[in-house]
Amino acid sequence: MKVGFVAAALACGLASAGPSLASEASKPSVTPHQTVVSDKAIKARVEALLVQMTPEEKAGQLFIAFHLSPPPKLEPFVEKGIAEGRIGNVLFVSDPAHANALQRVALEQSRLKIPLMFGFDVIHGLRTIFPVPIGLAASWDPKMVEDVQASAAGEARAVGIQWSFAPNVDIARDPRWGRMVEGAGEDPYLGSVMAAAQVRGFQGPAMGTPNRIIAGVKHFAAYGAALGGRDYDEVNVSDSELWNVYLPPFKAAIDAGAYNVMSAYMPLNGVPATANSWLLTDVLRDTWRFKGFVVSDAGAVGNLVTHGLATDRADAAVKALNAGVTMEMDNNINVFSELPKALAQGAISQVQLDDAVRKVLETKVRLGLFENPYADVRKAAEAIADPERRRLARVAAERSAVLLRNEGAVLPLDRKTLRSVAVIGPLADSARDTEGPWVFKPQADGVTILAGLREKLGPTVRIDHVVGVGMPRRLNGSFIDPEPKAVTPPIDDTAGIAQAVAAARNADVAILVLGEKREMIGENASRASLDLPGKQQDLLEAVVATGKPVVLVLMSGRPLDLKSANPAAILEAWYPGSEGGRAVANLLMGDTVPGGKLPFSWPRNVGQVPLVYSRLSSHAPYQASLRYWDQRGAPVWPFGFGLSYTRFDYEAPSVERTTIAKGERVGVSVTVRNVGTRVGDETVQLYVHQRSGAARPVRELKGFRRVTLQPGETKVVRFELGPDELSYWSSEARAFVQDASAFDVWLGGDSTASARSRFAVVDAAQDGGKPVAP
Ligand code: BGC
């Protein structure tokens, strides 16, 4: 992915001078590499190392260098840097033999033999690719998301990676921003639940849990609010938005134990995030008591010069360290190699430098790296081949998919009568697009939707596959994820559409697989339009015009503007990963029932963004859907929306007490019934609205649970609301407050749920706890 960075690294080499021996290295009372049993012993080991280290070696621990697997030409630079103690950490190594070779350099050639720590963007799997994070969020199933990241962690750890640059917990409310695919969408509550679930998955119950890796929460903070949805552009958000919308998922991740935070690229309210001491120190360390280490985003320290904040690299290093960055990630320029000079000049203090180094050494000790520095190549191969991962990848893809339309119950397709299918579209048989962005090595064994359907339907159903149209290339080249020379052979769109129409006419059903290829989403992949790229809209409309039943399977990480196209069924499959084809085939054939729900509001077109369900009432709430002169204001599909092959009915919710005092909790429950004929999952969602005391959103998600219901089955789903759910950050009080107010509460299957109840929060405890009649 980071081809540009690697190229820059090749050009620049490494900058700092070799180590000089610490003159006064006192003899440690604890040998640096003995087995660690307690916090005290950890600290003792860290101190024992620290006293032996030169400033250059210290700076080396605060630097993570790029080194792609398989090793490219820059190896000598990195090897030399490791041997000389100037590189203490490496990213992008994903091959166990390669990791071991570099580790051997650290352990056999460097003076202090401090093991390397390896980091990687394990965003949705390493070898086994799971659905992209926006898809995982659409499952509304935190336990499954935790299992997915635990599985990804196990695979990564086996190949020698100890740290993931994930989860991305950036709230994204503007789908032009490509990195929406990496997060959990628009909502801070859903985002917080998913953030915590991923942290638990990656790290396990404690730092150093076997087969787990460090969770690196990113990008601190509010990166998703980039102006115009343009990646890396500045972010200006109000205090209230910051605390109520953008920061909560970070807080949730840190409360779940995340041991690493990555600072963001862009300026937040005028101050570059990587030199923002309010963010990195006041909020993160002083308010949230974060104990782990902060890494800069790649190149973000050096870029403080680009921002105009720092005069030169040395100044950038000082400003970043002063603000609270512990470790620099860069394109092997190594700006933090300036720190020894800064120390000598008094621009940073010995305490500051040592504290940062302590954090990194402590991390390595807690990870058990001193005891087990090497990957076990045989075990790594076993881990990668573990079929359980593939099963989980399939289940995750099935549970992530969102059924958006199903006119005339065209889905599930009827296996008994189905004789022929036309599978159409440029994404139907594209393995790399099925895997999605942030997959570094395309995997040979990914199952495309075409392949999944072929496998499922067998030889008795005729399948005609037509690509139909080509995909446009990027207007300006990307340095992040360069497109392969030819994703699909060049296509004559007109002839391709005619061929697709003929195939559809000749089939019982047409399944179109359309959307965005993976380069169109992710980092540095903002789009100015939400249209289906290229001629896909024409293809879709032409196939729909045949009058045949059309099922549109979307592969995307953002909402798309489908205009007036009217396929009978639409299934948002996201980028479903290694087992995507099998999962989609199971869903289309009804072997599993879709139960995902949208983690964002689906706008009508790009002019409507940003569009969120949790808006404030503002001046004329009754006009909210009429705000535009030339189009409706409501989304195509609301936040939380998703259909099933069955239907669910809700009874009126009941609150257990009509009045609670501030600080108390109230139970709220609802009865939901499967009124259809198939087993299915419903995600019961709870929304609240504070009626007075402050201008609060018209609705806010404050609870959800995904439940499975047999046909005719009824379940009572109970939630509790307390101060955590009923407080908010007040710009006036400059603190989290809970107001005395009446509250509306809705329970239902999406953010437009109509089953409502009420309760009130009062200042002092009152005897108002009578149950409300349903
Ligand atoms: C991205 C990060 C990523 C890092 C290393 C940066 O460009 O913003 O999210 O972790 O590269 O790949």
C-alpha cells in the first residue's frame, strides 16, 4: 500500500549517526532479559535497560521503520539501522521468516539486544480477509466483531506481528471521505461499542495475552470530519461535536484497554493533531489516564513542517514529542533521530525522552517479546491454514450484509425453480475487490460472488457471466494503493451492455454485482460523487428494463446514489472478504437470512451530505424533510435500516419507572415478534431524546441488541438507561452533565422507530417509580 513511502525511503535512506556508548552506564541490578512476573519486575527491567542506553538508542526505540515483505531493496538501510540501535520497530513485515531475519539482527548485532516490535495494518484480517470494518459494524454484533479481530490477531501474531494499526474509530458522516470504509459509520454509540469490541478482540483481556496483538486506535482525533470529505483536509469541529460525537469511540477504546493511539494527519481546529498537546496530553493522558504509547501517523511528524507549524525536522520532532507523541512512524527519514541533538540543546528534557522510551520498552516487556522474540514459522503456516478462520470470515460476511430492498420477495431465490442465472458486472468475479481495501497481498483463495454462486448452484443451473462495463481509472494517480495495470480487460461499454441485456433476457434472474473497486475507497480515496462509477448506472438501468427480476449486489464502503434505478432487490455486501462469494450465495439462496443494518443514513445524492439521523431540532424541525428546494431531505434508507426475509412486529415499549433521579437507572423493554415464516435476526434499537434543558439531538442511539427469532417467536428485550446514556458534554458547563428533563424513548428496527414511551429525570430522588401502562 505504502509504495510512495517506500520509494521515498529508498531515496532518503536513514539519517542519524551511529550509537556511542553510554559513558556512565551503571550496572543493572536486574538482568534486562529475565522473565517478567509483576509490574514491579517490568519496571525494574525497563529501568535496567534505560540506564544503559545512549540518546541515539533511545531515539531508535521511538522510531518505527518501513520494511515491506517480501523485502525490497531498502533492506540494507533498515538492517544497518537495526544493528546500530537506530531502529527499534518495523512495520509492514508480514512474513515470519522475514520478521525473524530482522529480529535476529536486533538480537545478535545490536548492542543492547532489545527485540524489535512489528506493527501492521491488520484492518480486517491479514491472510484470511474478513469484511471491511464498515461491514462489521453493519452486523450490529459486537461479540462477532470481537471474535473476528481476535482471529485476525491470532493470525498476525503467528507470523510475527505484535501490533495492529487498528481499529480505526473515526466517526464518518461524509461518505465522500473514503476512509468511511474503515470505521463504524456515523454514530458515536455504535462507534463506541464497535471500538471496544475490536480492542477486546485484538488485545484480549490484558496486554500480553497470548495470540493477541496491541490495538492501535486511530486517528486521534476527528479525522473523519475532513472538510468536503477530502482526505487529509483540515477539520474544524465545535467543542460539543468533538466531545459528543468524535471522541467517545476513542474513550471507549481506551477504557477497553487499547495500548496504542495513532495521532491524525490533519489540523484539528487549527492545530495539527500530531503536535496537539491538548489532544495528546490534556485529553488522552490527563483526562482519560491513557497508559500506553502514541505513534504518529506515517510521516505526520515530518509533515509538521508542511503544515507550517515547525521550522524544520528538528523542530518538528521536538513539537511532536512535547505534545505527547511517543513514537514516530515515517517514510524512513526518521525525524525522531533529531531528538538526541534536541536533548543536547535543551529543547527536550531527559525526563521527557526517558518517559517516552519507558513506554516502548514496557510495551515490549508486556508483550513477552524478550522471552519470545521469534515467530514460529511452522505454527504460522498452521495458523494461516486454520479452517475456523475461513468459517468465521463467511459468517461475518453473512451477518454484515444489509438487505435494502426486496420487492415482491424476489429473494431468496427459489432453488427448486431456478434454471438459469445471468451474473453481471465488473465486480462479480474480481477477487481483489471482493477482499476490499487494506489487503496488502492479494490472496489466491478468495471466493468471488460468481465463484460462490457456481459452487452453490452446481451444474444444473446455467450461469452466464458478463462483465458488462469497464471501470474508470483514477483521475490523479494515487500513492497509496496503485491500481494494477489492468483490473479487467478494456471493455467496449456499449457492446458489453448489449451482451448483459441479452444474458439477462435469457435467464430466470439477473444478479448484478456493482459498486466501487477497492482503489475507490480507503485512504486518499475521496470521491466528489456518490454515483456508480463508469457506465454501471447505464448497465443497471438497461438490465432492469428487460423486465427480468434483477438482484443488485452492491460492493462498496459508502452509500451510493442509485438514482431512479429500480432493481427488485438490493443487497449491500460491502467488501465481504475471502469468503464473500460463499456468504453472498448463501444469502441470495436463503440458506442464511440477512440481518445487517445500516451504520449510516443513506443519502439521496452527494448534495445532501453530511446527513445524519441525530440532528438537532433547530429552527423548523417539521420542515426537516423539506430543507431543499429541489429535493427531499430524508435519506433513501435511514440509519439502522435493514430488511430480512421475515418480518418483525414491535409492541409499545414499557419503562419500569416514570421518574428517576439523576444518577439512577431505568429499565426499558419491548416485545418483538417474528411474524413471518422464516427464522431471522432483528436488531432491536433504542433511541432517546432529551426534551428540555439543552438543544439535544432529535434522537440518539443508546442501546441495541441483535436477536434471533423463530417464526412466531416473541422475545422481550430489555435495556437500562443511566447516567452514561443520559449525559452529554455541555459547551456551557464545559463538562459532562445530566439534566433534569423529560425523555422520549423509542424502540424498533431502525432510527425511525415509532414505538415510543417516556420517562423523566428529576433532580432529587422522588417516589415516582410507578410502572407505565403499556
Ligand atoms: C494511514 C494509517 C496507517 C499508516 C501505516 C497511513 O498513511 O493514515 O492509517 O496505519 O499509514 O500504513
